Amino acid sequence: MKPSRRRVIINTDAKNEADDQFAIVHGLLSPTFDIRGLIPAHFGTHRSDRSMEESREEIDLLLDLLDLTGKVPVANGATTGIPDEQTPLDSPGARLIIEESKLASKGDPLFVAFLGPITDMASAILLEPDLVNRDVIVVWIGGRGYNGYAADHRMEFNLSNDIHAANVVFGSGITVWQVPSDVYTKVSVSYAELEEKIGDAGPLGRYLIDQLVEWNATYHGEPIESRSLGDSPAISLMLYPHSGNFRTRPAPRFGVDGWYLPGTDNPIQVCEQVDVRFLLEDMFAKIRRFARQRSNS
């Protein structure tokens, strides 16, 4: 029997920036997703020495805004990156991935979306190596682009927070859908668009807009009236995989500077383009629908 819903775990450094929030909400409001759990992730120590805990607090806040407190499992991830490519960091989040992977089957895979570092996936693999033989699809927002554009000369942030983990996962043979930075940075929304689309969508819409504007005002160093919702392709690609163009590549290794090095012959799928119209309009529609339903209840 064909499954009617996709089994999904979302691993998110939710308080790192202001885009995870949109992706989390989009996933939770999507009826074809069977959300098996949310995993708060660390985002390094540049701004906080308790980044995973801050991600957990942000997830809890979003669940409250969605009236889902206590209804969606939340399992904390590791508080830092793994120390090397042999040593896992055990956590409730890694254990959740392991347990849910045991329920995956051909035609009904487990999707694990990573909106930040890939630490908890690497730890799950190191804790239970047989996991790579199960029907698990890892969707990762991370790594620089492969085409050498100027912006890609900077170290990509999600990768930088755990290069060891990326090497474990990419070298493991598990199925990977990678969304690199030259793709995920092209999902920009303006303040004006957000106000028009979800400005009247109740407390949830107001919070999503306000926290994005506040983040830019605090951390963005030049005039701006927009932000890329860079984590959201992970959601749209799981909703409809054909909304992205993928190229099969041999899995690379990552150098200490984040550049690609020769890796294994294991094929990975690298997303080169996403249907931004579908992504944004579906998300906005679901947020507005939630607000209407809540106001009528």
C-alpha cells in the first residue's frame, strides 16, 4: 500500500538566524508530513556558548504559536560538533534518528532534514553503522556551491560548525540530497512581501516577520530589506522532490577550509535549482490558512 504521508525528522539550529523558523513552521503545517520529531542543533560558539539550548527554546516557542506544545516529539541534539571522524556524540536526537530509521522501508523512507550542522546524523551513523543500509534520505542545507561563484569563496556556515560530521556522512554511502549555498541563498523574501503575504496572519505571522527584521537589524552590516529563507528548500524538496533540479555527483570530502576534495565514488544528489514560487506560495498559504482556522476556532 502506498504511504499517504512522508516520515520526517527536522534537525534545526533554530536560533542561529531567522530562516529556520519559516522552514519549521512550513514543515509542521504540511499535512503530507508525518513529523517524527524535531531535533534542536548547535550552531557553534561565535554568538553563544549554549547554542543548542537556544535552538530548543526557539522550537518550543514555535510549537506554542502553532498550538502543538506536547504534540510533537523534541529530542535535543549534541551541544558541539564531533571531535573527530571516529567519535560520536550520543544524544537523544541521534537516538531518535536511529530508532526511526529502523521503521524505514523501501517505498516509505525516513527523511531527515538538516538545516544546520550535520552532527547528529554523523553521530547516529557512528553509533549504529548499519543505519546507512536503511531507507534513509539525508537532506542537508550546507556546503558551498560547486561552480566557483565569488560568494562561494567564503567558508559555508553550516559546514564550518562540523566538518568532521560532513565527512562522516558523505563518506558513509547513505543517500544524501545536498542543497549548497549557491542554491539556498536564492530564496529571498522582502519585508514588503512578508507584510503583504502574512502580515495579518495572526501572532504566528507577526512573530515570523518581526524576528527576521530584528535579526537583520542586529547582525546585518549593510542596508537591507530582505532575507533569504535558505533553509526552506529542505521542506519544499521533501514535499515534492521534482520541485528541484538535481545532479548526481560523487561524494566529496571537505577540507579544513571547506573546499571540496576527492572523496568516494558513492553518488550523492546535489540540488542545482529549486522552484522558489512553489516553495514560498505554499508556505505563505499554509500560514494564512492556519491563522484563519485559529481565528475561527
